[in-house]
Amino acid sequence: MAHIVILGAGIGGMPAAYEMRETLGDQHTITVINDRDYFQFVPSNPWVAVGWRTRADITFPIEPCLARKNIKFIASRCDKIDAQANTLQLANGQTVNYDYLVIATGAK
């Protein structure tokens, strides 16, 4: 059983997690790590700026959506990737081991 970690829960990371779960089934563990506990549909930011939408219209909490697909979620920034040891050091002090790492952090 492999542990797949996806860094980033934006418009790249969320679909990657869903597609991996669908493709791999439940025999593998998938964990998404994101620095925030909510998803924000960034392309709609201009609509908020001009008053056509509210922030609540373009955001939702991540964890319940992933939990429905048996995908784990950690809301913390990743401070260090140790590729040699297959580990991540998170800002909350947690260390996460992985077999496969997908980096989907967007422009950052």
C-alpha cells in the first residue's frame, strides 16, 4: 500500500486527488496538504472585487469534500521537502512520510 501526498489543494491539487482516488481505489492512502483549510476559486476573485459575488460564494472548506472520497487532509504549510528521505516537514511541527509526492502548489 502506497502513501501518495499531494501538496496544494487548488485547481490542480483537488482534481489530482479525486482522480487518483478514482484510479487507484481504496487500497492506497492519499493525503492532501494545503496551507489553508479552505478552497478558493481564484478565477472568481474579480467578481468579488466588483461586488458580483461574495467571498462565501467562491470558497468552501476542503476537509469535508476530501473525506467523502476517503482522502486525508492536513491544513498546514510545508516548510521543507526532504526528497532523499521521502518526508515533509510541516509548519505545525508534523513530519509526513510519503511514497509518492505530487506538487500542485500553483504559481508559488
